[in-house]
Amino acid sequence: MRIKLLELRIKLLGVLLRSSKIALFFILYSLFLPLSPAYAQASGIGQARITPASPLYFLKAVRENWQWRFAFTKQAKMSLQLSFADARLKEANTLLSQNQDLIQPTLERHMFNLNSLPDELSEEDELGLKIKEAVNIHLAVLEKMYPLTSNLKARMAIRSVMNRIIQRADVIPAAKLPVCTLFSREASLPAGRQGSSAFSDTEKFVLANRAEKCFADVGRSGF
């Protein structure tokens, strides 16, 4: 009887191991499946399936490292950097409901990817047009994320990224204007009224200065 029970346990263990291997295979397959770069669409940035809050996130990093190794041309590398920037913003957007503490480091990586992309490519360049479209969409997404963020560091990171993006040459005035207004509004609110906490006088001065420069840039464009 004991022998039969032991055999049954061994069989069950074998089934569980096979099931675990099958599940792991499908997880790895979905992560490492070769993908063409996915860029932001006019409808928005969407949600990330796996974020830095997931224990499986390291597999996503491994996949991206392999993609980078096999990008042999300058165009391919820029295309990947744009795809990675989209991925980081999707992750930050998804982290709004998962773990806002992780938004700041995620947006820092997003900005690192964007900074590697030129902002004055010819409009006849297909990739240049994709970068321009994506950057302007990113700005709109960040503007929508801001009021949904209660984490102070995340809010500061969003403001910082928006400020750096509006300085790019490929950002259109219509995309800049809402950010100018946001900075101006935040700087002018009375103490204790700015979202989850009050800004210091220094922070309000910085925001007011950013708003002034932003409005000036939009004005110079004739918008």
C-alpha cells in the first residue's frame, strides 16, 4: 500500500513539474518572441503587460538586451530606442494603479531613451516622422497621468520629463500649450492646494519660470 502511495506521489510530482515547464515555456516564448517595434498611437500609449512591479520583469530586460545586440544599423538602434521609450511610458502609466513609487525610476529610463533620439530629422524621413508623432503623444499621456498621481516623487518626475520634452525641436506648439498651462496653474495655486501637498516658494518660482519660457516658445512659433 505504501509503495502504491509513493508511486502515486511520484506521478503527481511529475505532472506538476511538466505543467510548470509548460507554463514557463509559454511565458518565455511570449517574452522572447521577435517583435517589430510598437510605437505610440494617436489613441494613447496603452498599458504594459509586465511592469517593474512584476517578478518577471527581468525577463523583459533580457529580451530588450538581445534585441539591442542584433540591431546592427543606426536606424535599427534608433527604432529600438523609440520602442523602448514607448515601453517605459506604458509601464509608468500602468504603475499608476500598481506601485507609484516605481514611476520615477521608470520615467528616468524613458527619458534616457528619448534623449538618445534626434529631434531635427527630416520630415521626409519615415523614422523622423514616427519619432515626432510619438514624442507629442508621450507629452499628452504625461499630462493625463499627472492629476492621477498622488506620489510626490512621481509627480515631480512627470513635471521634469514634460519640461524636458517641450524643449525638443520636434514638439508641436499645440502639444506644448497644455503643459505651459499646467505649469502656470500649479505655480499660481495658493499654499496647500497643489494636488497632494503644497509647493515650496522655490518650487513655485521654478514652475512659474518654466511656464513663462513655455508660453514664450509657443508665442514665437506663431501658434
